[in-house]
Amino acid sequence: MNKIYHINGRHHVKSISNGLKILPWFPVALAVGYLGGFTSSILDPGFLKVLIIYNSICFLPALLLHVTYYFANRDTKLEIEPGGRSITITNSNGEYCLQIDDIRKVERVIYSDYKLPKWQQNWTPMPWRNYGYLKLITTDDKMFLLTSLLLDPLKPPIHPTVTKYSYIPFLEDRIEKEPTIEELKEYQRVEIEAYKAKFQNHTEEELKKKTIANGFKKEATIAANELLEERKTIANNTYSA
């Protein structure tokens, strides 16, 4: 049976749940202040105004994320076949049936402290901590955004190929163009030439060590080999002359 994902109440609550955990602490703090004899301070209009402004600022990113996520996925339905080899995404633009090979990149964007060790996470429980999304990019450069109002980005039904961390994970709909084979070769050649310039004054013995030693970048090894070949050619030409 196919698994279907769409915006629902459970994911609404889960996304904002970190903020809901924080809310009870404010009346608790007020109660402690009242019992501790700070009644006049906590009832002071200036203090209450500061408290309201502080809470509003804390929850503003969560509110913005919730609204933008909702409008991004309000018409979206994700359907995944058993085994995950085929998915169907339906949105306001139509229905798209994709095989796993049609997807060249699944980028996951989640809150920045998830990259830390477990014991260091959530020391400052921001209300927007549970927001995040997947960005699917197909081989023909179509893009689909699947937010935490629709699925759990920490345990996504589609395996991410890369994970990015953001303090406030606003939606990013820009597609990063993959470099062509020719461009990759050009980048590599530039790096090789840089290593050749760096190794220019090395002795033949030093260059040979770089061709066999572990831990050197591939481009560094290629540069050392090319320098050895160039020196060999020059030596042969000199000898022939």
C-alpha cells in the first residue's frame, strides 16, 4: 500500500512543539517571582511590556516559517510506493511521477544545532527548532519543496543525499547548477597547475615520494608525475642533442 503524506494536524503540532514546551515556563517564572516577593516588579507595566516583546521576538521566526511552509505545501501531496523506488508529487502545477533515478539530489535543511553531539543539542530551545524541509531536484532540474508540515525532516521517507544546517531554515528555491564534466576537468587542471608551480623546485626524489605516498590529493600526485615526465623529456632531448 502506498504511503501518502500531506499537511495535517500532527505535523502542524510537531513543527511548533518546541515553542509549546517553552510557553509553560513563563507563567512558572511569574509565579516564582510572585512567591519570592517580587510582586511589584513582575506586575510593573514596563516589565510586562518587555516580556511580551521578548516572547513575540522569540516566536516570530516560528510564525514566519509556519506561514511560508503552509503556503508552500498547502496543495502538495506526496505518495511513495512500497520500497521507495517510485514517488508521485501532486501540487498546484500538476502531478509528477518520479522514479528514484529521476532524482539527482535530495537536500535536507534542518536547525543548526542538530549537527552537534546529542548532549549539546537544544540547550537554548528555540521555538522554530523542529522546522525544516527537503528540497528534491530532478535530473531535468525540476524542484520540489517538502516541509515539516508535511513530513518529518529528521526521519524523512526519502533518503537525503546531503544535509545542510541553518539557524532559521527559511525555504530556498534556488537550484544550484551541477558542474559539467568539462568544467570539472577545468577545475582539476587549475589545481594541478597550482601544485606544479608549488613543486617546481622539488628534487626528483621528493617528487617520486609524492607519487607513491598516501595522504596526498589526487591532483598533487598527478602534478608530481607530470613534472617527472617533463624533466625526463627535457633530459632525453638534451642527451639527443
